[in-house]
Amino acid sequence: MPDAARTQLELRNVTAGYGPTVVLEQVSLSFAAGETVAILGRNGVGKTTLLETMMGFTTHTGGDLRFEGATINDWPTWRRSRSGISVVPQQREVFPSLTVEENLGVARRGGQWTLDRAYDLFPRLSERRKNRGNQLSGGEQQMLAVARALMGGPSVLLLDEPLEGLAPIVVHTLVQALKRLRAETAITMLLVEQHAMLALEFAPRAVALVRGKVAYDGPSHVLAADTGRLASLLGVGS
């Protein structure tokens, strides 16, 4: 359950982008431990950049990013990862020449996440454990990408459009796995997703970005019920 009394991850007037190009402009957000938040918006508004800034992949030019009370502006990506922030990238980026088991093994850092636990969350991966990454379907690769991110034992999981391009049955499988993960752990999940209504149903809180700025930050059910505002922010109708 979210610990509303403890802010785990916080952006204070953060400006960031790529080289001289600014994408996020003075963004301020805070996330409580154990919270699940949907990050929404049209293409190109800064959703992926927000996650990549948290991981240290962008050019950070202003403001402060804080994790567990520490300012991490200058932390390299590996230090953020080892401290508990893990990302499931949009392109999945599984190792094509390694088996499922090897993909999971290279990411493991000890702790509660073991191969057995990953296979329990995604039984299909157990069936395919000896197959290489390039022998998996898109849905299986996505399951592997999520499981691999968990093998590092993160306290914050950043998911960049994990449902993109997947068949409805695979989407259902992934969503059920994420719901189970949320119910069984205290992990914080930030979900960037184009399936707006599905994301709003899954996450109690929603953040919508417009041109690199926060345009909405509040309960998901309120935004879902306001079809006019939803269409304006996300380009979708009722």
C-alpha cells in the first residue's frame, strides 16, 4: 500500500532534455512509496523523457531530483539502478542471443527476486526458459523485460508503454501480473501508457503532460469521467 507520509521520489522544478533541446520544463512532482501512477499525454509531450530523466539518461539543466531523501542529479544511471530505480524500456531491449534464463540471471542482484519467483509471476517464461531472446514473441519479450527489471530488486519500477503493440490477451496477462505485483509488494510503479482508459483503470492517480509541463495531477477516476478534458489532454474521446 502507498505510504502517503513518505515521499520516495520527487522532482522539484526539473528542466531536462537531450543536449541543448529542452523537453521537460520546470516539472514538479512527488510520488509516495508504494504508489501506482499513470503518466499520460499525446506523443512527444515528454512522457518517456520524464522516465529517462529519473534514470539519468537525459541532460539535466535545472531543478532537483530526489530519491529517498537524497539529491541524485549527478548520480550515474548505474547508481540509481543499484539504489532501487529500475526501468522497463519502450523497446524492451532484451539480449537477443541470451536465453530467457540468462537474460534474467545477468540482471539479478540477490534479494527476494529469484528465477522461481519471476517464473511464478510469468509462467510463460518458465516454459520458454531455454529459448533465446530473439526466439520470443513480442508479448514474451515484454514479460521478460518486466521480469528482468524486477530481478534487480527495485523499489521503484518505471514502465515505458509496456502494452504497446500487444494482442489483447497478452495485455490482459501483463496487467494481471502488474496487479499481482502491486498487491504482493510495496513497489512504486510509474506507468507511461497510450491505452489511456486502461491506464486510468489500473492506476489510482494520473499525471498528464502537455508540452513538457504538468497539465493534470490528480485522481484517475476524475479524469476518466471528464471526457472533454481527457480528449483535450490526450486526444481521445469517451
